[in-house]
Amino acid sequence: MKNHDVVIRPYAPERDLKKLSRIWLEASLLAHSFIGDRRLREQRVLIEDQYLPNAETWVACVGGQPCGFISLLGTFVGGIFVSPDRQGLGIGRQLISHALNLKGNLELEVYTANQQAVDFYAGLGFQELSRRPFDDEGYAFENARLRLIG
């Protein structure tokens, strides 16, 4: 796959919601297995009912099919997920680049136990701002806050 094979377009709820929810779940089960299957499946409802409808979301497509997405709340990356079978092909980098071009700088939080994501963000030049010992729901999963300035 070449970089020009990826098209990034705005989120279209009527055709994308279930596909992006599936991408989120598949990628989360792989990257966030430490959270647990049951809790991730419960969070999927929030993805569909709250997070995707309330964020500025951009969808990466190959051959017209969604294979990843980035959701923004202003300059904060609420989530970036790529289908496990499409990871390592530059799609995540293209989504970050697209968002950075739109916003000028980005911030996000990452579970420090997700070493693949930590390495991905470090490779893009994100700088750590802070850490906190608990996630948004009060579970003892350390999060690091990162920033990238374009």
C-alpha cells in the first residue's frame, strides 16, 4: 500500500458509525487488553452514543473502505484507531499529519501500558507533559499527556 492509496474524509455518521465502532473495538482489544474484554465491550456503547457523535472525526479509507479514524475535541485527540490488519502501513501517521495540519498542535493522553502507542507517538515527536496514575474512570491505569507542535 502506498500513502496515496489512503483517502481521509470527514465522518459520515449514517455510513460510518458501526464500521468505526468495530475498528475501535478490534484495535482496543489488541492495544488495551490490560483493561479487559468486558470493560472494553461496555465502552463501545459510549463510543457509539457519546464520543463519535460529539467529536470532529476524520476517516481514513483504502479502496473506499474505512480502515482507521481520528477523533478531535479542538486540538485534543480523543482517539486514533487503525484496524489491526492495516496497522504499520502509515495510516496512523497520515491521520496525525492531517489533524496537525488542521489544528497546528495536538495533545492527547495515552495509556503508558500501551507501549506500541507510546513508541508511535514518540516517533512522531510528541513530548510528554505529565502523567497521572488513574484513567478517566478512576481505574489504576497510568496515562501520559503528550503534545505535538506543528
